[in-house]
Amino acid sequence: TPINGCEWPVPIPKGANLDLIRIEMLNLGLEYTWLDVLCLRQRGGSREDLHVEEWKLDVPTIGGIYLNAHVVCYLSGLGMPLSLKEGDLESDRCWFRRAWTLQEVGWARTIAGDTPDGPMHSEPIDDTGNYKDEILTKFHKLLKAADNSLYLYGALSAMQDRISTYPVDTVAGLAFCLETDSIPVYYESQSLGDAWSALIDEMDTWNRGNLLFTYPEPGSACKKWRPSWEQVMTKSL
């Protein structure tokens, strides 16, 4: 697309249309937007050498864009109407299951692709948050739980169920949720243990102190004074 200077192929769902996405953003009252597939160099372009170098800095800093911005989320795929069918919430491509989307909720958000008969307009059938079927109940519980990812143990707990293209993405995707003072460089091949150590070193003193003083057991790896990555990803928080 000319929007990114035709420098790399833009991965969007089949049937999605960038012009229609632009119109929807304008209808929401937005003037400027940041869209990752257009603004973050993707694979397959003519300058693949730049892709690796740019991602070292660009990928870990994405969370800063979402943190204090009004975020527009397409939960069924970029530019696609919001819908639910059996298996959607268990899919590896589900928005609620991807590692990077954990930091994309922001403090203010709009769910795009909404339709009058869509799941956003369903009403609970009782006072405990149940809906007319199981998939709607699970959807609304996941949507409500998104706010918890803005806090230390909520973010760590939410990441336990997330899936990523590269294992290290699960660590890098926590950088802004855990309020790091600076951000570790992103390496696709870095081990989870090394990435976790780098992240703890850069966490702000409040969150790091909270983790060290409130985690209920010694570390299971080489450092006993802090929990290992395996502990925070496998044990109940």
C-alpha cells in the first residue's frame, strides 16, 4: 500500500479493506491513528535487513503507544465485524490469547467492528454475569478481565494463557504492563530466563519491590531472591 511506501506487504485478514478501516476511524472522531502493520516494518519487504534492526527497538516500545492513548480494538481481526462462533475464543489467533495484545488494552478503549446484533449488545441473564450461552459468558468475562492486565499480578497471570510467535514475546509483552524504567532490547532468539532477568532489572522500583516482597516462595532458578520465569508462568498468582 502507498501508506507504508510499498516497503513491505501489509498482513490484514481476507476481506478487510484499509479504506473502510479509515472511514470507521473517522466516524469514531479520530484524526490520527497508529496501526502496527502499517507503522511497524513487517516481514517480506525489500529491506529485510532493516526489519531485524528496527524490531530491536520498535517492538518493545509499542506498549508506550497504547498506554496513554485511546485504543481501538478489533477483536475479530483488523477491519472485521465483531462476531463469535464456536471455537473462536480457544483459537490460537484469538485476540484474548495473543501475548502482544496484553499491553494493547490501554486506559481508554473502543471496541471496533461493533454491530447492533453483536456480542457487545447482549444482556446478562442473572446477577452473576451469565449470558444466554457459554461463549457469550466467556467473552464478557475475558473483556472485563482485560483491565486486570494493567497491574503486576494481573498482567503476569493473564500472560500465563497467552500464545506468541516467538517464546520471548511473552516476556517482552509485559514491559509496559510492569512499568519498566527503560526497555530491554528485543531479540527474537533470546532465552526466556535471560529476557525475564533483563525485564526485572528494568522494572520500576515499586513493582520490583512488590514482586520481591510479596511472591510467596524463593526462586526456583539460579536466583533465589526472585521468582523464575517458569514460576510466574506456571503457578497460580
